[in-house]
Amino acid sequence: MSVSRRGILGGTAAVVGMGLTSRHAAAQQPKTMVLAASGTPEGFDGDVLRPGTQQTVVQVYEGLTRYGRVEKDGHIELDPTKIEPHLAEKWETSADGKRWVFTLRSGVKSPYGNELSAADVEWGWTKSFAQKRTGNFIANVANVTGVKALSQLEVEFTLSAPSSIFLACLTLYTPSIYDSTEAKKHATADDPWALDWMLTHTAGYGAYHCESVRPGEQANFVANPNYFRGPPFYARVIYRAVPSPASRITLLRSGVAQWIDRPNMQQIIDLRSDKRVKVEGRPGRAMMSVRMNSTIKPFDDVRVRQAFNCGIEQGKLVQSILLGTGDDAKSVLPPIVADYDPSFFEYGFDPAKGKALLAEAGYPNGLSTELIFSDVSWWEEQVAVQVADQLKSIGVTVTPRHITATEMNARGAPARQDMPFFTYEDGPIVLDPIYTLALLADSKGVSNRCQYANPKLDALVLQGRTTLDAAVKHDAVEQAQKIWMDDAPWILTCYPQLFEAMGPGISGWVAYPDERVRWVDLRSA
Amino acid sequence: MNPVRFLLRRAVLLVPLLVLVAVFTFSLLRMGGADPSAAMAGPTGSAQEIAMLRSQYGLDRSLPVQFAIWVGHVLQGDFGRSWSTGKPVLSELLSRVPASLELLLLGLCLGCAIGVPVGVYTAFHRGRWADHVARVVSLFGFSIPTYFLGLLMLLVFFATLDWAPPGMGRLSLMLTPPPTVTGSYLLDGLIAGDWEVVYSAAAQMVLPVLSVAIIAAAPIVKQTRAIVLDVLGSDHVRYAYAQGLPGGRVWRIALRSAAVPIITFISGELTGLIGSSSLIEYVFSWSGVGQYGLDAIVRGDFSVVQGYVLMLALFSVVVFLIADLIVLAIEPRARQLA
């Protein structure tokens, strides 16, 4: 058998043709966005955060309230000081702040055509209470003990104590507000909350709806035709699994994908000079922290913790790791949270002071320790190496040690917290100072991770949580920041900016505290 | 040797091998100290929630008890549930097997189609320019990292030349897969008569299959050349030359003698290729077993990793078994030794 030249050319042309068809297929579809992610969503239950869940449930489930919006430097940012009605139209509260009644917006419909009702809100919260997972955590933080439908559009929340963060917590995607009429159709006696169905289906009142999922390959989202704020710009979002970060960047550069999972810092720097791609940055909310366990020697001595903070040059970290794009950390609160006060930060790079503090603590000749890091966050190894190098200035020998991400998460969990000195990144998903303190600094905070405990700070957090007086709350936040800074349970380093890389024509990105883009905000030129 | 007896003997040997693999994988995973319950609970997971998950997944029990429970379930065909997807491991693995097999077998076939003739030709023309060229090219195939090769293919043939589609999986973005019969989009597209799917599946396959073929061909060229050279220097081939047999007859005698070691080598190559093709799956978003296994390792998804390793072990054993059967069929001496 012989292969003719014409045959070879024809075959090549066929493959070339197929290639071109694929490259431009999505672009030819009107208002379709292709999003290249590390994997497809492994479930759509906001209470059970599986890979890809958080990225997609925020598109489907929206809150009773939402943050206000302000224009800043030509783009929209959230205003955490203003809480606006969203799925709820209005609300009233009792004098003691323990009973809230929300009136839902009428005429809000899910993609299934069912109208939003108070029973939907009750069903979603009851589900979260029963599952005792993420939604239950939010309920506990906000002091919510019960939710009850009073009428078709009126729903009552009962709180164990007044809560200053309650309305901000209602901006979240969980406890989710489901189209319970649809969800109940898929519930069984063994699965009363239709959790199996929710692995591959959605039923919300938000802007998007999951049309289909091919696990490991692709999920297709379509705009909710009944969305109460009008149709989103993108009628369809193709959520394609592209596990290789380098492949995702190639797809973005080629125009096949318009949005990709967040690249790392070096990739962001490279992409910023590429005209085929648009990169935008916003202030970050999670510190690249190095934490010291205050129950384990030598970190049980506050002078050691303070000394370590005197051995760090934050500016150098910003330059070498964040390539000049981040902000110095001066408080446990990120700068984007209200009542952030950097004035209590009294450390800075001062090796003489650091050595003196170590000598006072009984370490005149310095000390040696291990710094544990993992791959949970992209910056950890770089910070561990830099911190180890910088702490030589106060006579401290640090040996960085790598552990797996799974081990890091396990050892940093509330049940263990057994690492003496380690890197970690946590940030608030509610833009509120008391929520942030309760999460990171309170002795029972789930993201404390280093067994830091100060009863005075705990009392201030409780006071701030249970008051509706803004001045009292502000005062509690101020005092708590000062106590935390004096106790120095972390080495304060810096806040990386939040960057997103997208197609050059895309606009409208708004940064949210959960660091997940809302597709409904996006537009294309 | 009766082939049925041969198969039964091999099947008996399979049991201790799989037990060893299971014990080894289970111990390695657990000895690492990793505990997925914290990851499952998420960033806001409380101590109570983590304890609940540990209990739910049996992670609070002793290691021997956990192992015994797992083995008991595996014997009933239950490989457990993935904590990251919540789905049964076995069905998740099986649903991805066709994609991996499609890539692996096509890549290997193409690799053999290139590697064996080139290896034979260079052996018969040792020291000539074609031999030198083939050795340099196969050295490239040997030395290029798999991951980099995949990215290079994308960069050249997709991003620069625009000859091939993007590495975004097995089917174009806009197409819906055909009804599942074999699990291969190409075959299922043909069965359904959906030509758009067939074209798209074929186009998506070009670069990943070519990448696997390049990785497979390099050692096949080298080994085939060495085997054939060895056979050409053997007494019976020299005797055949001395007898004055025509070149074509000598070729046939030499190739028949070389066939057994080449088949044995290729079967070993196939099992070794699974690791490389996992990386190719990763680069081209192929959604096969390899990509699934790599993700599970990174996530510490114990049940999936255990099922994945056990499946690979079983696959290797089956491949060697098939190779042995082929050797039995073409080599009379092997029947006496078996």
C-alpha cells in the first residue's frame, strides 16, 4: 500500500481543520465564558467543601443580604460597612437583638420556576444545623439558634445573644437558600437533604445553574433565566478541568479560555507583561503568617515570640517573595477589614532588641528550632527559607522542614494544634473585625492553629460579638488588636495581593472575601 | 503445557502479589501520618466535626482494624468512597479506564509501529548514517521529561502553529459525549454515527497519543536494535549465512528469534508507560485513571490511592500474563519450560 502526497496533505489539513474548529468553537458561541480550572466541582453542597465546591456554589446560592459597593480607582469594591438587602427586601429586629424577621423579595424564581419562600430559608438552615458542617459553624458564630418560616415571605431568626456580625454572615453562600421544592423531590428516607443529588445538581435562586457535569472533564453552567437582578452577561460558563497550571496559562494566552484558576505569583508577574492577558490585583485578606505555638517551648515565653518579630524585615519579604506587590502586615486584621489599626505594631527590624529579649528569656546565645512548612499555600517554602535566613540576625538558627499539605491541615486543625513553629494562611470570609478575631485569635477559633489563648482577648471578642453598639464593638476590636500584638503569637510578615488573570476584554471583576470570582459581575468588550 | 493449567498457576501466584501490594500501599499511606479528616472538614472545621469525620471514615480505629475492614470490603467489590468526591472508588476508577487505555494502547501501538521497524533496520544497518540518526533521535525520546514533552507539543502544535486543538481533554468544549458503550469517545462516536464527535475525539487524541508514542518508541528502538544485533551474532544465524541462505530467509530466522525478547520487553514497557502516560493525561487534561490517581495522591485520598495502586498491580499482572500467552503460542521451547 502506498501513501500518496495528496493523502498526506489531506490528512494534515483535516487535523489542522479540527484544531482550528476546537480553538474557536467557544468564541463563536454568543456570551460563553470558558473557565479553565484545576478540576471539575466535586459537589454543590455548601456545607461540605469539596474541591471546586466553593468556586461554584457562590454562583448558584446567594444571601439574604449583600455588601454595599463603592467605586475605587476605576473598579468596584465591596464596602464592608454597608449591608444591603439582597434576597431579603427588608428586616426588623427586636429591642434585645435576639429576634430578626426578614421579608423576602417577592417574585424571585429558581431555574425550576419555583418562587422563593420563607420555607426555603428554613429548609436550608435546618439542613446546615443537621449536617453540623460549614453552615453550622457560620450559625454558631452569628449566634443563630433557630430559623422559622412565619408566612410565605416572612422568616424569623432566633439568636442566643445579639450579634454584631449576623447581617454580614447572611451575605454568605452557606447556610444556602435552596429551592427546597425541587431539592425535596430528590430526598429519600436515607438521604433527607438530597445530598447525593447535590453532588451533581444545583437548586438555587442565584445567577447560575449547573446544567451538567462530566466528572473530571467539564461542568456546564447556564444563566438562571429567572434571575431577579436580570440576565447575567454570560449566558453560559464552561467550567473545564485543566489540571496542569502551565496548560491553563497556555489556554488563557491563546484566547481559548477567558478565565483560569488563580496563577502563582511568578506566573502573575510573567502574565502582567503579556498583552494577550489582563491581570488585575486587589488588596489581600490573608497574611503569609508564621505561627508560634504558645504552649510549646521556647514559644511559651512571650519574649521569644516578640524577639522573633524583631528579627524580620517585612519589606524584604514583600520584595523577594511578592516581587513588590504586597503590603506589610501590622495587625491580625487585614487592612481591608473595618477597624484595622496598624498603630499597635511596635516591632520592625531591630536585631539588638531581639537579642536582648532572647537574653531576658534565658537564651543569651540564641536558640535553634525547626520551621514546618507545606504546599498548602504557594508562598510557604519561600517564606520559610527567608525567615530562617533573617532570624540569624538575632542569633536564631532555623531549619525549615517540609511536610505534606494533608499533614499540615491535620496538625493545624483544632483537635491537634501540635506544631511548635509553622507557616499557614487563613483569612476571614466575612469582612468583619470581630469575625476575623473570633476565627484567628480567639482561643476557640477554628483557624487559631497555634493554641494561642488570652482570656482578656476572648472576653473582648465575646463582647464585640454580642453588642449592637458600634462604638462598643470598635473599642473591643481596638483593645483586642493591641493585646494580640503584645502577645505576638505570629511573626507578622505581609499580605499578598489577590490577583486574577483573565481574557483582555473582560471587566467587572469584584473581589470577595472568599476570594471567589462571581461570574455575574463579569462583562466582555 | 496446557494453557488452562498455565493460567491457573499464574492466577495462584497473583493472590500473594496483590496482598503484598495492598499491605505495602496501606502501610505507606498510613505511616506518613496524614489524616484527611481535617482537609475534609475544610477551613472552618471544628474539633467536633473532625472527630465526627474520623469516626465516619473509620480513621479513629487501629491500623490493623482499618486494614482488615478495607480488605473485607475489597473482597466484596467495595473499594470504599473517595472523601473528595463522595463517590464509590471502584466506579470512579472504572469510568476512567477507557480513557487511559485508549491513550496508552494507541500510544504504545504507534510507539511499536515506529520503534520495532527502526530498531530492526538499524541493527541490520549497524554503523551507517541511519543507525546514527536513529540513536540520536531515540536519545532525545529518552532524555526529554514527559511533562515537558507534553507542554512542548502544546506550545508548538497548538499555541504556535495552531495545527492541533488545545489540551483541554478528550472532546471539544461545545460537544456532548455520545451515549456510553465502550467509554472511548472515538468508538462511541462511531457507534452512534456522530461524526462531529468522532472528528473532535480524533483531533484531541493526536498530541497526547504522539507524546506517549515518542516516550514509548525511544526504548523500543534501543532494545530492539540490541536484541536483533544479539540474534544476528548468534550461532544459528551465522550458520544460516554460512549455508548461503538468501538475505530474506536470514531476516525471517533472525526476527523469529528476536520476537520473544522483544515481546517480553514491550510488555514490561507497557506497565512502565503507565507512569509516563499519567503525566501526559495531566498535561492534556485527559481525565483518565492516571490523572485521577495523581490527584488522589496529592489530596491524600486514601481509598482512591489504594484502589488505584491495586488496579495498576492487577493491570501489570494481566499484561505479563498476555505476553506469556503470546510467547507460549509462538515459541515451542517456552511450552516445554512453562
